[in-house]
Amino acid sequence: MARRSCRHSLLILLPLLLAMVPESTQLQSSQTWSLLKIQQLLNYPPVLSTWANHTDFCYGGDYKTASAFVECYGDSVTQLHIIGPGGAGAPPLPKTFSIDAFFTTLSRLPDLRVLTLTGLGLWGPLPGKVSRLASLEIVNISGNYLYGQLPEGLSRLGNLQTFIADDNMLSGELPGWLGKLPSLAVLSLRNNSLQGPLPESVSDMGSLRSLTLASNNLSGAVPDLSALKNLQVIDLANNSLGPAFPRLGRKVASVVLSGNRFSDGLPGELSSFYLLEHLDVSRNRFVGPFPPTLLALPSIEYLSIAGNHFTGLLAANMSCGENLRFVDVSSNLLTGSLPSCLTRAPSSKPDESKVTLVAASNCLSATASGDVGWQHPSLFCQNQALAVGIVPDQAHSKKSGAKAGLVAGIVAGALAGAVLVGVAVFLAVRKVTMRRAKARPPRRLVEHASSAYPSQFFADARYISQTVKLGALGIPAYRSFSLVELEAATNNFEVSCLLGQDAHGQMYRGTLSNGTPVTIRTLRVKRSQTSQSFNRHIEMISKLRHRHLVSALGHCFEYNLDDSTVTQLYLVFEYVQNGNLRSRISQGTEGRRLPWVQRISTAIGVAKGIQFLHGGIMPGLFANNLKITNILLDQNLVAKIGSYNIPILAETAKSEGGGGSKYPSDRVPNGDKMDIYDFGVILLEVVTGRPITSIHEVEIMREQLQSALTSESPARRRLLVDPSVGRACSDESARTVMEICLRCLAKEAAQRPSVEDVLWNLQFAAQVQDDWRAGDSRSQSSEESPLSPSQIPRASNTAPADAA
């Protein structure tokens, strides 16, 4: 009986046990349809080439690649990862693409927890219906063209733990509802166009571990973040935040505040941040003494205070943390000798390496064990400290010329002394009481740091820091140069190094000691000004770094040693040595002219450079007087805008009686549309291959362009295309470029497109050209003509007979 009862129980439990074991079942047909629909909406990108109707998305491993895969639980999708090439390599989406329809399709995957959609060219405002994906925990939508404000629908994702939307075009202020996301641990919105202050609700994000808002247009004070006990990484670089250093919790491992407007001094509590590994406060407006205790923090690895006004007397016997690997104290007002621990020679121990040190442009004395670089005379740092209001302690007394005055002074001093003695007694008692009250917390903090944070914490902090790290531009970091360096680079500004001159000054070509070629622009300064009066301009120039700009590498002040005023300013830029765009288009010799695909790629690069000038820095730079001769090409034929409207040039012209611009660069009426028109002129020369030297020629060719576009004949359009590339480009690609060119040349500024609209159309033209070439190579066994049969014009005898 017992055996039968046991068998009965087993039969009852068996279905329950089987139900608890996940089966390798097929994905729901509705979700398979949704995935294939996503593939269609993305215009069948190469990264999804393995997806098909018969694909087993959940348990068939053949379709999975590092760039595209799906994870399931049971018969439902829980993770979707699609990683595109990003940048110019991302194929443009079709003109009919709808971000709203895309997220509607995504919402049919109700169990989706992890979503990665990076570098796919998604464009449009992020829709509020993202809230339908209620199970989302991790979202990464970086490297797209998403714009507008963050939708409030995100606040309803109660399970959201990570949200990364770097390298988009998101704008507006950070919303106050961020504090409603109870589980959010990682928030990264680097390199967007966000503006305004950080909302106070950030202080309520108790789960936050990593906050990255670098390279936006944020301004104002940073809220008190000391209550965020889990915060480990904070990166607010390249904004306009300040002036007070933010209050932070003591678990923080990485603090990056470079390129902002923080001022005053560093808080003393920083010296008790025993877990701090990375501190970068460079390129701000900090003043006051530099706390050397930062060098000795037990976990510190990277420390940069460059480009501020820190003062202080350094000494050789100061100590350093054993993990310290990089220190940059350049361009401050430090005196004395560098600590010997920073200049020590490499040890014989395999696990001990030399500290990388940058210390130029202070008032430090040379040491036998290390090179301090070029330094100012000590008097310079004293004068500069006084100029920014840092007055050293002084105890001066003035002699009196009369005995009566001396007696009066003694009596007054005695009375004042009596009062001071009473006050001193009161303060001494109070100080002793406060010391006793504060004696134990630091000891508890040290004990807490050594016991409550195991080595795994440091590993977690490093992991989070690296997941939000900005990709390198491939150009040297911006820094302050010494005049000695620039004289050596140009052989003392020899005439053979002179590239040219204009109303602002001369331009020289030089080579730095490490072999880097540079362009050095000299600016004469006629009025007596201190280096502080140029801080606003230097801050702006230091942000002019982009793949499609001739980027700024640094600056140098030449001083009058008598009064420490600036007599000349030097700006250092990268040197681009492969000629300008016209030399590869209308003036290019046979074999050196760019093919059609490369011309579109170059135009895309110029448009991205314009986009950065308008919205990538704050305030933006407009009315840049763009010309095809100022578009330079590097060794990889990457286009770089070589001349743009830096405000200091206009102000220099005014100071010299040149008048300058009537408006600041960020307030030129329709300044953005002026740049779009100039870009249209450049694009016109790129298409036609004819040099354009006057506005009259632009008008004539604009009318020809309009006439060709209204015609139904491809041959009519092809007559306007440069004969050297005319037969190697598809009609649809050429027509798309012509259409956007015509819109850029509209007489009314309001009718000209935005730079984002220009970018989309050019990328679309590049994509249809690639598709046409791929289809043509498949349909023809030989390459007698690059034209597909459907694109051979009937009036082909009108085409130039010698067209290549």
C-alpha cells in the first residue's frame, strides 16, 4: 500500500518537476515575426544578414555573431543585441524609417530585459512608448542620431538598472523624474547636447553607481551628492558646471571634472577619500593651495590638476601613494621642489613602474632626479597669485613718525589685546571641544575603508569606469606649451617655416620634440592683459577637438617680465599635410581626383564638423566662412575643417582697429544657415568638379541644378556631374546629393535644411551608391560599363566621349 502511495505521489509530482525544467522550445511565432520586422525596419543591415524565416533565434547558434544575437528564456526573448559599425560606416536608414514604429515593434517582446542598439543610425526623438517594455533592466542606444528630450515614459521603467545613450543628439534639460528610477545604477549620456543645470532629484538616486554626463552643455551648480553612498564613478567633464566643487560620498573611486568652471579651492575632505583612484580637475578655475595629501592617498593612480591657479610650496620629502602612476600639475602657480617620489628612477622590482609626470609652466626649481620642464621665474607665480586674489600671509608693521602716534598705538594695542585674549580663550575652548568630537570619526572611516571594501570593489569600480570611457580621438591631449618648445619646433620661428600671415598674425609650421607636426598661429596682443583675461577663450579653444576639425593641441603665452602681462598668444593646432579638397576635386590631376564614393564620404565628414561647431561646444561657433580651400585632407583622406570662427580672432581684430564682426560668433543672425549655404557651395563643386570662384557662378549653376532635377531624364542630371566620376555613380545617389545641395543654396535662410537633415541625406546617398555597386557587380560578369542597364541614358551620345 505504501509502495502504491509512493508511486501515486511520484506520478503527481512528475508533471510539476518537468514544468520546472526550462525546455528548448521554439520561439513564439509572434516574436519571430517581430525580430524579422526589426530587420526590415533597419533596412536589412549587413550585421543581420544571417537572420531569415527559418532562423532558430533562441537555440540555433549558427546565426549568432558578436555584433548581433538574441537570448531567450523558454519561448520568449529576454535579450536583444544589435551592434552596428557606427559613424560614417553605419548605413543610413530609409527615408520612410519611423522611430515610433520601431519601438512599437520592440514592445511586442514583452519579456525583454537587455536591449543593445548601438551604431545603427537610428534617428528621431526617443518615443514615450518605451515604457511598454516594462521588464527592461539594461539599455544601450549609443552612437545613433536620437534627438529631443528624454521621454517621461522612461520614468515608468521601475526595473531599469543601466541606461546608456552616449554619442547622440539629445537636448533639453535633464528631467526631474530621474529620481523616480529606484534601481538605476549606471546613467551615461556622454556627448549629447543637454543643457541647463543638473536636477536636484539626482540626489535621490540612491542606487546610482556611475554618473557620466561629459561633453554636454550643462551649467550651474552640481547638487549635493554626498547621500549617494553607492556612487563610485562621476564624469562631468567638458561642460560649464560650477563654481563649487560637488559634495560627494566617500565610496567614490573616479572623479572627472575637467573642462568646467569650478573655482575656489579643493575641499579638505578629499584627503580622506581613501578609495579614490582617479581624480581629474584640469582646465578649471581653481585657486588656493594644492593639498599634497592627495598624492599620498592609498588608492590614487591618476591625478591631474593642470590648467588651474593652484599655489603651494612643494618639497622633496613629501610622500606618494604606492599605486600612483600618472600626475599632471602643469600650468599652475606651484613653487619649491617636486617630491622625490614623483621623480624616482625605475625600480628593479618588476611590479613597480615610474610615475608619468607633467609639471611644466609652474615656478618649480630643477631637481637632480627629474626633469620639471620649462618653468616661470618665481616672481611670476607671486604676481599671478596676487592677480587672482591669493594674498600670502603677511605681518607688516608701519613705523610712526611721531611719539604721540606711537603711544596712542600702544594704548590701542593694549585694549585690543585684552579683547583678543578673551576671544582667544573662548575659541581655544571651543576648538578643543570640536577636536574631541571629531577625533573618532576619521579612525572609524579608516577602519571602515580597510574592512568593508574588499578588493572586488576596486575591480567593480574599474569595470564601470571602462564601460563608459570615451573613445580616443587619436590626437595628443590639449596642453599648455612653453615658448621654448615652440621656438625649438620652428627653429626660432625661421622664415622657412612661415606658412602665411593675415591681419591677426603669422602662421608657422613646426615639429615638436616627439616628431608631431603642428601649425602654430601667433596673435599679437596690443592691450595690457593678464593671462586670466584669456581664460574664457582658452577654455573655448581647448574644446575644439573633433575628427573632422583641424583640432587645437594647446596654447602658449609670452609675457612681459616687468609686469607679467601677455604680449603675444600662440595657438597650436594639428598639421594636416595632404592638401585641400579642391586639389582633389576641380584642380586634381588625373589619378588624384576623388571617386564618387570618397566625395560623399568627404562631404559627410564636413557636415559632421559643422554639426560639432554648432552644437558640440557651448556656445556654438557659427558663420564660419566655410570654403572648399579650407577643407583639408589627412593621410587617410579624412576631411577636416581648417578654419572656423574663433571669437578671440574677432576680438583681436577689434583691438587692432580692424572692426571685427558686428556680432559674437554665437549670436550672428542666421549664422547656422550661413554655414549651410557655404556648405552647399562646397557640395556644388564636389558634384560638378568645376571650381567656383564667385557668387555669380553659384547662381548660374544653381539654376542649372534646379532645371536638371525637374527633368525626368537621368542623362540631363549626369551632364552636371563631374565627367571623371559621372559614369561611376548611380543616378539615385547623384540625385539625392543634388537635391540636398539645391536646398542648401536656397535664397531664404529659413528654407535651408538643418545640418542633421544634410547628414541624413548624404548618408542615404552613400548607401544607395553602395547598393547599386553591389547589384551591378553581381549582374555583370565584366565591367565594360559601371552603369546598370536601367540607368543607361537613351541620349548617351550627349555624354562626353572621353568620360572615365
